[in-house]
Amino acid sequence: MDIVYNPVFENQFISIIDTIAFDKPSASMKFALKLEKAILDIPNHPFKYRASFYFNNKNIRDMIYKKYTIIYEVNLDKNRIEILKIFNKNKPIVSYST
């Protein structure tokens, strides 16, 4: 399965990395590398994580990593995983339509 990163995710991810780097640059790099490893493992078990709390669609999943929620969609027809959003799980998200 291919992994595709939605531009919304990319912008949110950069913002999170920048925030972490402001306090501790080495921690931001470690966070980014470990999260990337977790995301790259999703195709091995695409339905491992819970169905999304935020969407009524069994193909949209919530991966919890540290204090962040990563929302992704499994598209078996296109043989791909789209990483949609990342946010602090204690903060509400703005509506996202798929």
C-alpha cells in the first residue's frame, strides 16, 4: 500500500515539529522520526487502530501517538493510505470532509 500525505497533515505536522523544536530541537527530530516509523508501519495492519471517533466511516482511523491523534483513511480500491490530519488529542479539530 502506498502512503499519501494530505497537505493539511503536512502543515499541521510542520507546525508541531516547530513548536517542539522551539524548546528542544533534538526532541523534535526524535518525535518526527518515531512518528514516521509508526506511519510507515500502517500498511502492514491498516485496520489496527480504532475507527475514527470523528467520522462515521470504518475506513477512517485514529492512530494515537504520544499526545497526538493522527487521522488516516484506508482506501483498499486504490491500495493506499492517506494521512489526513494530526492534532493534539486534547484540542478539538475543525470539521474535515472527505
